[in-house]
Amino acid sequence: TKVKEHYDRSLDRALRSEHENVQMRSELKAMELRKGREVETARAEAIATAATFRGDVQQRLAKQTARAEEAEKERDEARA
């Protein structure tokens, strides 16, 4: 009858809505996981880049320090 038809339509709409809600929550969770992985990847890349840069700077500093020490030594020898 009309009441049952109305009830069935309402129930169908509620079930579709719940199904859409479940799908949306699943998609949101997948997006959160992807975002987390992307953030971790970006963080790891940044750390690797920073480490490389630090290593390069330390090597350049060591070379410049050695050159400065050699120049000071030569200067002191020339004065003597």
C-alpha cells in the first residue's frame, strides 16, 4: 500500500545515503593515508638534501680552513 511504498522508498534512500557515507569515509581515509605517505617522502627527501648540503659545506669549510692554516704557516715562515 501507499504507506509501505513510502516506507520502502525512505528506507532505500537511507540505505543509499549510508552507502555513500561509507564510500566517502573510505575515500577520505585513503586520502589521509596517501597524504601521510607523501609527507613522509617529502620529509625524507628534505633530510637527505639537508644532509648532503651539510656534508658539502663541511668539506668546503675543511678545505678553506686547511688553506688558511697553510697560508698562515707560509706567512710565519716568511717572517722568520
